[in-house]
Amino acid sequence: MANAKDQPAQRALLEAQVTGPGETTLADVAERVGRAVAEAEVVDERSKWAERFASSIAERRFLPSVPTLANASRGGQLAACFALEVDDTLESIYGTLRRAALIQQGSGGVGIEFSALRPRGTPITRSGGHTPGPVAFCELFAHSAHSMALAGRRSGAHLAILRDDHPDIVDFVRARRDAPERFPQLGMAVSVSDWLLRAGRSDDVWMLSHPHGESAQISARTLLTEIAESILASGNPTLLFRDRMEIDNPTPALGALRATNPCGEQPLLFDESCVLGSLHLPAFVDSDGSLDEDGLARVVWDAVRFLDDALTVNLWPDEQIERASLRTRKIGLGVMGLADFLLLHDVHYDSEAGRALSAEVLGFIARETDAATRALGEERGAYPACRGNPRQRHATTRAFAPTGTLRLLAGCSAGIEPFFDARVELSTDTGTLSWTDPWLLRWLERRRVDPGPVLDALAAGAGYAALPGLAADDRALLRQAWEISAEDQIAMQATAQRHVDGAVSKTVQLDPRASPSPDAVVDWIQKARSLGCKGVAFYCGHRESGSTRIDLRSTCRVSCADGAASRRA
């Protein structure tokens, strides 16, 4: 393993985020987590599975989500992602606020759908006043989340979601652009229909309506342009393609999929949650560059079993979430380190060869995951709401998270992203520690290149053409996200989506020096939907350096040097 010896930054992150009393290493954490999750197994099998689970985690071949690492056996929730809906009553608004706070207390992230709330200014019969509208209540949730974050070890995130036909949609789209200070700790997403995208192409009129408000209309192209302008200014809103999500809904009889967790990797019914984990892709590359298929398959099967067991032993925020989650038993096995995986094969991220190699390994994981869930279904029974295959244990099995923290613990690039930051700087009570991708170091050493000048140049924000000591084609392999076209980033997201039954978290990083236009962003939104993505997020910010900074001195908050979007955290 390239990272067999932990970097000091990894140890600091472990201590700040996941270690318990008496734990100092990931192996210590792995033993606790493996033992706790294996409690779901029959008594005489627990020791065997505890050891297997702990081994995969300690070797960094599979890491469950940070809530699972931090909370297993310590009285906390193991699920990472949740979805809630706010109904148009005061009781529902404040009841949902309480539930969201409890989820966040356990380090979970929650997507909250606000579309049921009546538009701003609508009369309220009981009080004689007028409703402040969903944007005002989004601000309430944002400040609650911010207060919780100040008190927590690791704060979960909130995502506010509003439909594209709500009368307040323009106010919602502009909210983070016009007054970001009103919405701390809150991302915003528009639930976009295929109808709006079609209307935008022909610039038709788009109707805005609500059962308790007056109807209005707007040019569909104007609304999409408003969305694009806000994205370029603030990175918000993200887009959720609700019709595309519904195509893959495994349980339509239970309701439509109208929300995701904050990073967008798992579409969920209201009150559902999901447990997540990620495979460390470059850890399965043999010394000769070949894929260790046997090792990968073995870890996939163990990971699926681990996530199923985590659902069984989980402590839930409330009974509604427990019932909804256990009737579908959704799990989300994902990957991290794709950029490293491609680099170890000397393949460009934005090439046909890069997408083909990605499809090959992700397809292999998909097939093994499907086989593993069927085997568990034969052993333990199908998920309760299953109306199809009686051996299907989980309604969904794969979701690709951003792995912002996990990738630092594992020692690899984030999720399916291109290279984004050559160096991560962690501020601790005793000073600043630096983390560097060990696979990148290994690749540079293999080329007999002094890594120092290359890493310094990347950390300073240099483009690939300015990297010293490398041949031209090798420099091109180290292009960072902002140097790769939006079209190619979306194409990679779409490639991944074809092997995922959940969704894919991906931020399309735009080069601010190219001054992308709102029209270009609208075109990229259309392209993402046409290629089958379930959502898309963009960020276009000035890069002062190529480093990411993480503050571990109190609450762990990720703030990239360029202010990168919150979904990366």
C-alpha cells in the first residue's frame, strides 16, 4: 500500500473525526466498527465477520461513511444520508426542523423538500397574516444547521430543494447569490423536470403554480438563465433531474423520488435513509498494473454484507425513518480514487480510453454488487417492499459519494473527480499539517521525478503545462479539474451513472479564466440530462492556490482556497 504509514495529517483527521477513547489508529477504529456491525450476524459467526470487516477497513480497501466510523458501538446513527419533506403547516415546519437537527447531531446529511409550502405573501386564514414563503423557512433551517455545526464534532449538511414550477422559484434560485450570509450550512437545489428542459430549448412559457397560491408564468429560458447566473456567482443551486430519478425508482408504489441527500448521490423517498461506503480503487491495482479482480470481488461482497448489517444494528433518529429505511434497505456502495486509478494506468481522465477503463472497473463492481445482494437475499430474504425479484436484499446497492473526508483517510483522490487539490492543509491546535496524495507520489517516483517541485507548482495553482521535470504527455495526465472541459467531466459522470442504481455525486469544476457564460451553463445542464445523469452541480471560482484547507481546531469545516462548493465536503 502506498499509504501504509499514515501521514501526520491523516492521524490528526482520524483523531478529530472518528476515533473513540483509547483509539489512535485506523486499525483501532476498524476493530471497534467491525465488531459493532458484526452484531447483526448469528452468534457463532460474529467473530469471523468482525475480523473480515475490520481487515478491509484497516487495510483501507473499503471505508464506510464517517458517521459509521465515528458512531459504531458508541450509541450513534450509522446512516449518512436522509430525506425529509416539509408540509404546509407550522407543526410540520418545526417538527421537520427538529428531525433535521437530530439527524445532523448524528453527523448525517439531510435533503429537505420545501415545495409544499405556499408562496410568499399568500394569506393565512387562521392568523390573518401572510406566509413568508419557503425561502424564509430555508433561512430558518440554515441557521439551525449552523448552530448545530458549532456544537458538533462533525456536522452533517442540509440541502433545501424546491420544484421548478413553484411560484417562488426565482427568489429561491437567487437566494444564495444575493445574500449568502443568510444561508450558512445550507446547499440549495432545484428539482428540474424534463418539461422545463424541453420548454427551455424552444423558449416556451413556463407556468408557476401552487394549490394555495396564485399562478404566474415566466419564460422557460429565462428561468434556466437565472439558474445558470446563480451557479456562476455562487455554485448554487445544484440541479436534481426528478424525472430521470423516477425512471430508476425501484419502489414506485411507495411514492415518487423527489429528493436526495445533500451531495446528491442517493435519491430517497421521504423519511428514508441510506448507509454508505466506498471502495478504494487504486488499492486494487497490482504492481504490474493489472486489476486484482479476486481481491476486489471479495471486498465488494464483504462491503455489501457490512452495509446490510449496518442497517440492522443502526440506531435511528426516529421511528418514521426506521420504518421507511428498513422497508427498502437501501445501501450505497461507491468508489474513491478514480483519478489515481487512471493515473496508475497512464490514461487521461478526459479520454475515450479513460471512460472505457472506468466503465470496465465500475461495471465489474456493479456485477459483483448485484450478485452479492442476491446472495444475501437468498440467505436473509428480500427487502420488505420488494415486488420483483424475491431474492433482492436491497432496493438500491450503489451510490457514488464525494468522499471528501474518506479519501483523506484512505489516501487517494476524491470520488470520481479529476485531480482537484495537490495538497490538503489541516489546521490543528499545534500547527498546520499537510496531506499529499500517496498514489501521486508513487507515480512521480516511478518516473524518477523529484516530487517536491511538481507538488509545489500544483499547490501554487499552476496549470499542467507549467509542471517542471515531466514530459509533455505526463504533464497532461496531471491536469486538474478546472483544466478539463465541462463536457468531458459530465461525460465521465454519465459513464459512472450507467453502472449505478442510485446516483453519482460530482461537481463540474469550471475554469473562471475562461469566463463561462450562462448560456454555456444551460447547455451543459441539458447535456447532463441527455446523457442520463440524475443531477448536476457546477462550481466556477477564482483559484488562489491548488490547496484545500480544513480546520480541525474546533468543528471540522472544509473550505477550499477557491471557496469550492459545499458538496465537496
